[in-house]
Amino acid sequence: MATAENVAQMRKLLEVGFAQADLSVVEDVMAPEFVEHQRGLKPGLEGVKETIRTLHTWFSDFELTIEELTYDEDTVWTRNRARGVNTGSIMGHPPTGKPIEIDVIDIARFEHGKIVEHWGVPDQLGMLLQLGLLPRREPVPTS
């Protein structure tokens, strides 16, 4: 059953770990056998740390704010807002200096007060469009 402890752990991971780049919280909130289900992320605790480092390299002023949070049994869901200005090389592209603001959905399953599984859905398309890394095309008129 999801408890206040699970919610507090999720908040700690997002508000301290991701938002403040404090890697020390990863072991505090995640089980050693943690499984990552988000496409493109590396597995395990080291994968989480690498993701945090990468975000703060791409966006030196990276922010992550929890907009909504809910829970049921052993799972916590959040809708977050990620913001930052691209000041680091991203996916092989030089820094753009452009800001982003995207939604991120996170789902975490807990056992014994630790995250054992994570699913994430960041608006990667929105980020790439905002950074100008994908061309915007005008709709093709239909006749």
C-alpha cells in the first residue's frame, strides 16, 4: 500500500535528486534491484545518476517542479514541469541557448519504502522542437 513515506520518497527523488542534482538521494529512495522501464535510459541506480547528471549538463539551470501527484496502493504518479536553458551539448548538437518547458509523467512502484520500478514519459518531441533541433513544417493544404 502506498504510504506517506512513498510520497515523501518520490518527492525527495524529484525535488532534491533531479531538481537539485543531489545524487546522494538515489540510494536513499531506490532499491538496489531497481528496474528502469523508460526508453533510452540506462538501467539501475547508476543509470538514474547518469540521467540526473545529463539533464544538468544539457540545462545548467535545470528545474523540475511537481505539478500533480497521486497514489494508489504501491504506486505514485506525478505530472512534472521541466524547465531550463540549453547551455550544454545535447544529443551531439551544440548548445542552442534556447529555453524549454515540457511536461514529464513519472510512475514509480514501491516496495518497503523504496522505488523498485519506474516508467517515465518526458515530452522529448516538445523539447527538440523548442530547441530548434527538429524542423517545424507547415501543414500541407488539402484540396
